[in-house]
Amino acid sequence: MERLLSRLPSIPAMACAFTIWLLLLAGPAHATDVPALQGPVNDYAHVLGDDAAVIGARLAADEQRTGNQVVVLTVRSLGGQDIESYANDVFAQWKLGQKGKDNGVLMVVAVDDHRMRIEVGYGLEGTLTDLASSRIIRERMQPRFADGDYAGGVESGVDGVLGVLDGEAAASPAPADESPAQVIAREGFWKSGAGIFVVLVALFWLLFTWMASQGGSWWSMFLLGPLTIPLLLLLFPWWGVACVYALHLCLATLWRRRQMRGEFRLGKKTKYRTTVRQWPPSLADILLWTGPRKGGLTGYGGGGRGGSGGSGSGSSSSGYSGGGGSSGGGGASGSW
């Protein structure tokens, strides 16, 4: 065990390398060309048929009435790019919605990739929330797309979007919340976030356990802080793992406190100045304590304070254009 702990200072390099690797994996794929904006409906995948004109007329009428610009785009493939970044690129280049109001909505369907997304402008995120967008995709679009009815799925999705923007409830009664197992089965182990969750918990557990065994140092606290934020966000739906994780933190904290009490008593009985010079310690003292060193240490705290589907320039050749709006990445994605 001591030999293992003596090798742990190599963890910073490993953690940095692993973080860089994750960032490279998460980096954007080669971006596909943004097709030209032709109107409210841009059917580059040629799956809507005559319904494209009907849907387009309804969207144009709604834009005249409300000022909200809702646009549909279908492509055959994303060319390896993820649907979120593709939709954001298209939204930004088309500048959907009015400038200053950012009241645009983009519905993207990638037929061959079986992916779809509703991208929402800043100004409409309070009305067309991520939850409402997800329900529209899950309840209105996915079932029809699974049956090959792309026109019906897009039309139903447009109905849901316009209904929510008009103040209607999102389409149908709210379904029961999905369990973590259902989310993983639907999205996959890595896309659901479960894989990253497991990696972060394992790394956090290793660092905290090492600190509890007196082998910690300032850089372990430096890594510990940033890891806490995503872990707190990810732990919420995973109650089983969260309980085990919380139990581990409590036991590790109690163990560190017990070690600190022993060092405090030793300092009172001997002439050596130990790192624990007052009792009881605060939670911050427990977390920042790096453990005793050979020969005794002076000071307290260990120094730890302190679509393809069509190519083009993205400009409109039909006189139809965006009004200068922007998107903050709100919305929802789905697959079928």
C-alpha cells in the first residue's frame, strides 16, 4: 500500500493527459457546409413532398402574426458532425429571429443519421423550454419518424412548437420520468453521460482516498475543486451511486478527523510543532490538511490555503432571410 501511495504523485500528469484526451474527443467534428436559407421550410433531404408548401405557408403566416421565425431544415446526413453543433452553426449563419429579440426556432432533421433537434433562440428559451422541446420531439416526432412518416412528424412537431409559443401546454400529459437505466438504453452508455460520470467519480474517489491516507498535497485539492462541480450536477439522478459516494465522503472525513486528533494530542505531549495546533478543526481544515511529514512541520494547513444534404454559402437566394437573431444552445435533441 505504501509503495502504491508513493507513486501517486504521477496522478497530475495522468489527470491532465486524460482531460486533454476528453477535450479532443468532445471537440467538434469536421463541419459540414451550411445550406442556403430558401424559406420557412428547407427540404434538402426531399422527404416532405407536397407537405413542404403547406407547412411553409403556415410558418410564414405565423411569422407575420407573431414575429417569431420558425424554420425547418431537413438534410440527408450531418457528415459526421453532431446534431447540436450543426444546428447551432446553421442557426448562427442564418441569423434566425429578429435582432435584439432573438425569437427564432430551428428544427433540424438528419434523415440518414436518424437525428433531430429543435434549436431555440435566446428570446424564446423561457417559453419554448428544453423540457417542452424534448417532449415535442419524443411525443410528436419520434413515433412518426420511426414509421417513415417524415412529413407527418415535421408537421406535428411544428404544431407543437407553435402551440407552445402561443401559450398552450406542451401537447400531451407529461410522461413519467425515465429511470437512469432507460436513459442509458435509449442514448447509450457514453452519450447519456453515464460513462463520464463513472470516470469522474472514480478519479474523485481516488484523490479523496489518497488524501485521507495522509498522502495528499496542494495539487490534489486543486484537482478536487473542479471535479466537484460536474459531480454534483451528475449525481442528482443517480441516487444509488450518490448514496455510496456520500457515505464514502463521510467516512473519509471522519477518518481524517481522527488522524488530526491523534496528531493534535501528540503535539501537546511533545516539543514538536505539529500541523494540527487547535481543536476542534473546521471542515475546511479537514479538507485542506495534508497530513504530517517526517521531522515535523511548522505552520498550519500544509500551504494549501491561500448536412451535407446541400452545400452553399448559407445565404438566401430566394429573398427569405433571418432577422439577425442568435441562439444560446437551448433546445433538445432526439433520435429514432
